[in-house]
Amino acid sequence: MTLKLDSLDRRRFLRGSGVALALPLLGSVTEPVQAAAKPANPRRLACFYFPDGVPMPLPEDPAYKEWLWFPHGNGKDFEFTKCFEPLASLRDELTVLSGFSHPHGRIVHGHNNADQFLTGASTGTGDSHYKNTISLDQEYAKHVGSQTRFSSLVMSTDGGTGTVRGAHTLSFNQNGRAIPAENRPKRIFDMLFVKSDENAARRLALSKSALDDLLVDARALKRKLSSDDQQRLDEYLESVRETEIKVEKAKRWINTPLPTVNVDHLNLEITPKDPRNYVRTMYELIYLAFRTDSTRVATYQIGRENGVGISDHLAKAVGFTLAHSLSHETKEPDGWKRFGIYCRFLNEEYGRFVRKLKETPEPAGDGTMLDNTLLLFGSASSAFHLSRNYPIILTGGKNMGFKHGQFLNKVGNNYQGGPWLGRKEPWAQKITHQDLPLSNLYLTMLHRLGVKAKSFGGSSQTLDEV
């Protein structure tokens, strides 16, 4: 009998994966699950992304002093602008970085590289040869994911995966495939804290049987394929293997009681039509997931690039219509101020989340939750469509050895920016400063989180200044 790939019983796989998709993203089945034991000072990682860059008026512009996103100064001697006013009380808990970007992203239009933000991959400039690599959060999840019910929590305002160069997710698995993000607070809460029905164990058994059958069919098919098709099938089987891992680990957690949390203060049916409270709720869900040790890894893509999707309407939180258009209108009267007010809103909600971590004693160890949680907040563009000098804030992790209260300014006053006046855009202009690889920071983060990686995202050097 001749087997064809399109003749495989896809319903068997979809039935299995349909169950798995309702389950957490889970770690390796070869590592023992310690459901009750919690190590002292668990190390957590959360990464946040906002699109469209930041206000970058040039020094000769009157708006430079107040509305430049980056602080003025360097080292410990720096002054926040109005964009950073909501974070002023957290000065000693954070480090602002200037002059860092991914080498492979520097020639890419600023709206095309959100999917590179946590990977540093060379994804090219077209679509036909697009290939990504594992993201920072998933690299850490490989290390710590087996210790919690959920290997990681992947969230975004728009949900799903989006498109090539139009990502709706920051997270990519070990094969560079986009991991779908969840954007519905009720779904996230139910996944974390609502017990599954009585038939869950039976469905898991059916899923395992379905996957076993699929693997038998696929392995028989592999012997009849060309080398290129065998490679494609191997990638497909790897995704099946990931589903097997999820099913196996879910079976071990299914009888472990879920944590109980009080969410009377939350409207879990909220949508981005109420932007401020929606963003606040998404942060709150990450806080609850961390506090209950349901996971130690989270990502939240606040918005997608290029003014597409419901996330572009988050600007309504501060009285504007569309967030993306603010970056285009900086040449208008008060244009920098309007853009800065929106960025200040983003910093305000991020700061609220940071303060909550700081105010919560570590449930399983020393210090506060913030001392044991490392937060990365930033974007993959700075000036108009410019994929350089990423605006980056690193926060928390003092119990991991991070030193804060500083502005690591590797640019000095050599900023590139100004309003777009309809001529050549900043990303296509001559570069005025050579950035450092952002993955130097990422490798440092992994080391402090306890991952003994030799390199990540193309970098084998670390950043000792943090």
C-alpha cells in the first residue's frame, strides 16, 4: 500500500492537538515533576514588546528635553524625561539601555522585525526564505518549564501568531515556529485556575492513542519521500513530539489541585475596547501566574507592528485614536508630545505591574517577587521605522545579581531620529552609530537565570555592566 501525506487521517491528529491546545505549554517529560516542592527564590522571566518605536526628537528640537524617550545623561547620573515620569519612583529597580540592537535586524524596516525581538535571528527581508529561531523566553522555558504546571504563558493583545513579519506573538519554539498567543483574559484565567472537567483524563488517553497512530503512519511514509520532503516531515514530527510532551506532562498534573486566587477586582470579559483596563488585566494575569508558581516564564506583545489589528486602538486610553499614526505625525504641532503621552501610558501600566511585584514578598524565598523576577520591556525600533538603538528597559532580578539605577547610554548624544518629512526614512539613511548586539544582554540574562548557554541569538559575549 502506498502512503501519501495528504491521506493521513488528519482528524486523528487534530483531535489530539485540539486537546493539547487546551492544555498548558509544558516542558520535557524526562524531568521529574515536583508539584508540591518550590525551590527558594524561583527565577522568573517576563518579556514585553510595544510597536512603532518611540519619540526621538533631535537635540535642536524644542521637544528634545521633555519628550525624547531616552533619559538624558549616562551611568548613575541621568535624568528621566516626561515619558518616564511613571517610572521615576522605580529608578533603583531598573536599567535603561541605549545603543543596542540585533545585527540581523538593522537592515530591516522597523515594522518588520517584532518576530526577531526575542530571537535575534536572520530572517531576511523577503518572505520566501523566512526562517526564525528559538526565542529568549522559550530558551529559558526549556530549562525551567518542567518545574511548573505551565512551561510558559504566551500572550498578546491581538492573539494568535499573525503573519510573517506581522507577528502577533513574541514566542518561537526550538524550530523557530511561532507559538500562538492568547488574548482573551477569561481563557487565560480558566487555563490557569479553573479545574478541567471530569472527562479530561479520558481525552488525554485518546490523544495519546491518536498521536501513536499518527506516528506509525508518518514513519512509514518517510521511507518513500525525497530528502527535502523527509526534512519537512521531520519538522512536522517534531511538532507531534511537542504535543506528546504536553500530553504526558498534563497526565501527571491532572490530579494536582489548581491554586485558588481572588479575582473579584478583575473583569475577565474585558476587551481592548477598554484599553487601559485591558492592558492592566493582562499584566494582572501574569502577576497571578507568577505568584501561584503556575509558570515562571511569560511574554506579552502589547501591540503588533504597522498599525494593523485591534492593538492599534490602545491609544484611546489617552484620548487618541490610533497608536501607529502618532509615530507618523510628529512633524505636526505637539506631535512629539502626543507620541510621548502614549509612550508614557505604556510606561505607566508597566510600572504598575513592577510595583505590584515589588510590594509582594516572595512566596517561596527571600526578598520580593521583583527581586526574583527579571523583566524585559522594549521595542525593535526607535526612531521612525529605524531598527536600531532599541528602547530597552531591564527591571528586577536583584537576587540574580543585577545592578540597577543606571542608564547604559552607548550612543551619547549621537541619536538618529527627527520627524519624517516625506524624504528618505531614518532606517534607509546612513547610520551614525554602531550598536552593540542586544543578544549580549540576552546571554547575560540567561546566565543569571541559571542557563549555562555558550551563545544565544548569535552572541557569545555577555554584558557585565548589568
